[in-house]
Amino acid sequence: MSAYRAAIERTVRPGDVVADLGSGSGVLGMMCARAGAARVFCVERNEYMIGLARGLARDNGFGDRLEFLHTRIEDLTAFPAPVDVIVSETMGAAGMDEGIFQLFSRCVSLLPRPPRCLPTRVRVLAAPLAFPELALRASRGKRVEGLDFSSLAAGVGHIPQVLPVTPGMLLAPPRTLFSGELGVDLAPERLEAAWDPPPSGSVDAIGLWFSADLADGIILSNGPEGPDTHWNQLVLPVLPGLGAVNSPLELVVWPRFVAAGPRWKWSLTWGENTHVGDPATLDAPESVEDWLKEWGVTRLSVSGSPPREP
């Protein structure tokens, strides 16, 4: 929050109109109003959060300047007025988990002139990890109260997880998978990186994180060598571990961004071996309604009661 506050004070000018994408509690919007913004459009899909944010805006004396747009960002067709600044914290553990590049580009396309964007640029970094706890988790999950859960536990090696990564886990220097300017670039469909064989240790996972330029001289990162953040890091397991690796590592990541959340597919190749993670999720339905259609289920009301979520 302190990094965002400093960047907002450096970016927002008196009289600006600001759009806060995925505004949540409205904290960034209130910071923009405090920095001099005349109007702030808080775009938020969750009606309950909008109610809370309205109360917070009134509590802090900004109720007359924060205007709430109850919609998905993807469904916006226009802003009530031209926007000078777009601000958002829709990054996620790997920087692009929440589709920030697509969301910014979408909103910029609705405006008559390019706005100032905050962040201005986001980089996605990756490194191979020694993460023995992953194997321990899989081992513990094989038995549940005397029942055999080994087939389910085996899937842990293919499911992305958000976990804390420490500097001592890194087996090689981080590589930049992608660096893009917000409002200009779209996230690519394929990300790649390669490393020389680690000098020692088993490769248990690949770690991903971000470094974001919020404003000139203000960088926010959730990298393992920086201060702890609520994001932690995105961990792509490779279980069972690779053991001693004597060949270069080649990583390919296919990110996909949908309203229901991020989905990842990745492959790690070394020598003649390849580990593929989470391939099925790329074809999974994108919303509860899509799931229902796939299952052939129709939502029904019983005795006048509203339909229940599955």
C-alpha cells in the first residue's frame, strides 16, 4: 500500500479523472481522491464489496468523488467520462494471473486518448526451485484416515500452488519470461525460459513472481529476495523431483486468463525427459454456468426459493 500511495501521489494530478479497475475496498480510489482526483470510477464486479467500499468512502470524506460501476471489467462498453489515469492491483502471484494486460488494453480502447497507467510495466520472472516440502505434502496425502488417496495425491505434482518461496530455494538466477507495458502490450500465449544445469540439488518446482514499475523509481515486487507480501509466489511443481539434473532446463508456460480465474499449463524439459503440468485445465469451463451446461444441469427453483449454487 505504501508503494501504491507513493506512485499515486506521483501520477495523479489535481482534477484528474481516474478509473480503479477491480477496486475491492476502494482503497486505491480513495488514495487517488486524496491526491487530487476530481472523480474516481471504481469498477467492481462484487456488489457486496461495493456496499462496503461506499461506506469506507463516506467514512473518509470521499463519498462524493468515488463513483462505483457494478460490472465486470471485461463487460465495460464506456466510462461515464474520459479517464486520465487507470490504476489497478489485478496482478496475482505471477503478475498476470488476473489478466491485467488484457484488462488495461480493454479499458484503454474505450478512451479517446491514452491514459497514464499505474502500473506502467509488469515483468514476470521464473527460477527453478529446490522445494522438498512439495514431495512431503504429496506423501502425507496418500493416506487419509486409513484410506488410500494415492491417486489423488499424485496430482499434486501437476497443480499450480501459491506458496512462500525463500532465496535459499533458488537453484539458478531468475529469468524474465515476459515484460510488458500496461495499456499497450497483451500477454503472450506462450512464455519461455532456459537455465544451465543446476550445480547441485533436485529440481522440485519452478517459481514465478512479478516486478512492477508503479511509477518512475517506484518498483513493487513479490520476489523471494524482497519483503514478504500477501501474494507469496506461484509454484509450478515437478513431482516427483528431477533428482540430479545434468542437462539444460527448458521451461514453456501457456498462461490463460478467464473471468473464473487464471489457468496454467507448463512443461519442463531436460535431456530426453519432459514433465507436463495441469494440461486439463486449459479446456475446463470458464464459469459455473459453463459447468452446468457441460453437465446438462438446469437451475431450478423449488417452492419459490431462489436457485442454489452447486
